[in-house]
Amino acid sequence: MDDGALSFVNELLGIINEQGDMRLIVEKFLAALRREFVYDNVAAYLQDDRTGSLEIFYARAIGRAKTAEADAAWGENIALQVFAKMKPLVQSPDAGSETEDRVRQPYLLGLPLRADGVVNGALVFVRFGGPAYEENHIAAATLGAELLSILFERRAWRRMNEELGALKQQLQLQDDFVSTVSHELRTPLGFIKGYSTSLLREDTSWDPETQKEFLTIIDEEADRLSLLIENVLESARLQSKTLPLRFQPLRLDAVVRDVTARIRSRYKDLDVTLDLQSSTPIQADGVRIAQVFENLYTNAVKYAPGSPVFVGLKQIGRSLVVTFTDHGPGIPPESLPLIFERFYRLRTEKATGTGLGLYICKQIIEAHRGKIWAESNTNQGTTFFIQLPINQVPRT
């Protein structure tokens, strides 16, 4: 191999090792290849993982058919033949079919693309009006196909690695969830069992005040257990899109005030400031929207104890935006993208949970064609944003 050929191969290798948009890399690669191997059209076909059929991944008209791209040949038939026969194929115009229109005289070269040694696509080059492909042309094109195979295989491995990483994370979240739910179930059951057993003991008598205290604890823990089970079932219904929603005209400012009143009665020391600047009604399920607001309040109490909470509502364009702001410790940057994932929990010493609350909030808001997100700075607090369209079409 002379110095020029070695330099050309090194250039191609350098291109396929670049990072960035796959199509731009392929385009740059084929443009470099064209300096040594002239063609008019090029198309790369890859096998679809789901259907098994060939789908065009990249196509470009560069040469003589550039101005007639819609009418030019893209070699789909020869690509199918290469894929079926698993070998290179050359196709020339039929004898006696000469015409002045070069686009009607395609010379086709099809080369297999491989992954793990198995043909999973085809690379097709087209020359309009010739010249015919010589051995050195085919050798250069074959080199291009082999290097593109490496590029596509690396892309497939990277995508598979990302999918495995996401699956691993989901499995870890589910393992954490099972562990958490087991603990969360055992805790109220332990209280219920312990206090009910104490009340049923025949060798001990309890005064009315103590009996009332024990029964109150049993009642509260039963409610906690019921809420846990309901959250698990509700998250499953939301994930399968089977949770019924009842849309009707709704004023968000009224819902915020109602939920705030309930929260204040539950947490007497909670400092809440409201700034509700819009009374525009929307179509929404009032029970589910209230559930979202209650969850955000509960999170503020749980993760930012003692912090004042600010709740705002204003209209921006054709949307209403609700904000919940606390001044607690904030959410770590590495956790912020994950807080709406099912089963994800912030790791804190003081707070516990199942990791379902924010997931349920997100599903409810998205069912209203809305968006929910959070912004946070460590030790400066967290703000949750809810954006709901004024004239939305409910998701079915």
C-alpha cells in the first residue's frame, strides 16, 4: 500500500471514530470516499430490528442526478438481492436500452453490510451513464462498506448498552421499591398488630384515654396502609393508561385554595403564601389535580421541614402555570432528572416513601396534556412547575 492509499484509509478510519450525529458522520465518510471512488447516488439500507425488513438509513444524490433526485434510482431492488444472497452484486443497464437521459442508464453496485459477521443491510452506489465498475473501484467501495459496517455495528452496540443501562436502572429501582414497600407495609402492620394485641390482652386493663390513644394509632396506621396500597394500584393504572379521568370546567385558583386549607389544618405550623393571579377555567379532573397539589405540599413538608412554601398561579399565553417553591435543602443535581421516574426516591435520613408520588403527579399532568418539571439548587430550595393548557384536548 503506497503512502497515498495509507493516508486515505487513515482518513476514513478517523471519520468513523468521530463522535456526534451518525448521519453527519456517514455523510462525511461517503464524501471522503467519493474522492477515490466516483458515484452519483448512494444509499445505505439497514435491517429493521422489529420487522426484519430493509429500511433506508441514508440516501444522497451527489453527482449527475442531483437535479433529478426524485426520479433517480436508489437501488432498492439490488439492495434486497444483496441482502438475500449475502454477496456483492453489480448491475449494468440492459443492452439496447441506450438513451440520452443518463438517469435512465444506472450502473449499480451493491455491497453487504454486516454486524457480528451477519449481513444486516446493503450499501448501494449508483453511476448514471457509466462508467462500468472496475476491480479497483469495487475494492474501494468494498473497503467503504466494511468500515461503514464497523460504524453501524458500533452504533448498535452503543444503543444496546444504553438500553441495558436503562433496564439495569429500572430493575434497581424496582428492587428498591420492593424493599421499600416491604418496610412500609411492615411498619403500619406492626403498629396495628402491636396495639390491637395490647387492647385484647385479658390480663391488663387500659383506661379510656389510653384505649383512645391506641385506637387512634391503629386508625392512622390503617389509613397509611390503605394509602400505600392505593398508590401502588394507581401507579399501575396510570402506567397502563386505564385510570379514568373526569374532565369538567375547573378553576385552578379555587383548587389551590381548597387544598391549601386542608394542608394548613393538617400542618398547623406550615407557612404558606399564595399568589393566585388567574381565575381562568380549564377542562380538568378536579380530584386528580388536587391530588397533585397535595402531593407537592406533602413533599415540601417531608423534604423541607420548617421551610415556608410559596404557591403561585398565573397565565402565560394559552397556558396556566402553577409553581410550588420551598427553601429547603434542594435536590441534588444527579437526582433531579430522575425524580419523576417510577419507584425513584431521594436518599435522605429523615424522609421515607415509595417513590410513586411524583411519578403519579407526572402521569396525571401529562393526561391533561400538560407538563411538570422541577428546578433546584442545593441549599437554596426547590420549585416545581406545572403547565396546563387552557383549551386542551384530554388524552384518551
